[in-house]
Amino acid sequence: MKSIIYAMVPARVGSTRLKLKNIRLLHEKPLIWYGVNAAQTAGFFDKVFINSDEGLWGKLAQDYGCEFYHRNSEFATSISTADDVIYDFFKNNPECDFLFWINTTNPFQPYEDYAKAFEYFIDNNLDGLITTTKDKIHTRFMGKPLNYNANDKLPKTQDIEPVEVFAFPFSIWRRESFIRNYENHGYAYLCGNIGYWEVNKLAAVEIDDEEDFLFANAILYGRDNPLCYKKEYAKLD
């Protein structure tokens, strides 16, 4: 029997760092449009949902031609966790076998990754998958070097071990293991057999504050302007 795969785009109204960010226009389109459009364009999901505590998102979902899941308000506060939101969705959509969480804050995630990541998910019998980026950059944590020796010559960037950072443009979970771990432990985000999928640097661009919004707008302007990608070099006399 075919597995049912849903995509869920969460959209809480009460964002604190950037007010009403999900409906703020980014290059003439609401920020939430990018996640919904990527999921729909992929042609991979059985259903695409906007998940929110506010009914007003239902009209937006209708306009975009996707589904609307009206989240209980107890899972829409600033202290609600992703574990709670995912569990609530799984419990109220029992037919869903696998769930993709697609963040509105990462507008540059290529839709082609969804099917590739899911194939990796199945091949490795994963319970959850988290997207990450890897970067060869000298890194400190809590005042201590992570990937270089502070008592030696500073190594070249290309010679150090990369650090791997959670990126979150999308994540995947398996229904049965997520529900079991949540009900047994009260959390499930990183329970079971967790895998990691590397995304490119553009996909990892996350919009959380005003500076991020300006940065994303600049990327979109440059991407749509062929002159910005013209390969030229300064003349050396």
C-alpha cells in the first residue's frame, strides 16, 4: 500500500522578532508563498497544508490551492515546541505516514531536494531527518576551539574539519515512531534513528529579523537581474 506523505508549512501569527513576517512581502510575494509554492511545485506530496492557529490563514490556503489545518491555540504560543505541533498534526491526520515540515523562513530551498531527501530517509530506515549545512570555518564554542588548536599555527581553512550546523529549511518524520516517542517521553524531535541532509548555503538563508529580510531581498533582486551575474574581471595593467 502506498505511503501517504504530507507537507506542512507552519504559520504562527504571533512571531516576536519580525512582526507578521509570514505575510510580509518579499520581492512582491508573501514570505509564506515561497514554502507553499516549493511544496506544490515538487509534485511529490499527497497534500500540502498551511498549519496555523488563526483561521484567517484558511483563506490564504484556499487562494494558494492547498489545505488548511487549524491548529489548537494551545500549540501556538511562544512556548509551544515543534514537538507539540507535529504531534498535534499527526494525531489529527491519522492517514499521514510521513510528514515534511517546510519552514516559511527559508525561501530559497530548492523543491528538487524533497524527493531526494525522502529517498535517503527510506533507504536508511530513518525516524527523522534534519537539514544541515557544513562549513570549513574556524569555530569556537563556550570559549574553546572546536576544530583548531589555539596553541599552534592557525590552519588554513581548507585543512580544517567542517562544522555542521542545523539549517531547518525542511525536516521529515515517520508517524509511528514520532507518536510513540512523544507519548513515552514528552518529546520526539530527535528521537530514534535520526539522519542529516546537507543543503546548500542559499537554502540555509533564514529570515528571522529585519536584517535577514533585507539580505533575502537583495539575493532575489540579484538573482532576477542578469547583470548581477555577469562574469567580469578588473583589467590589470
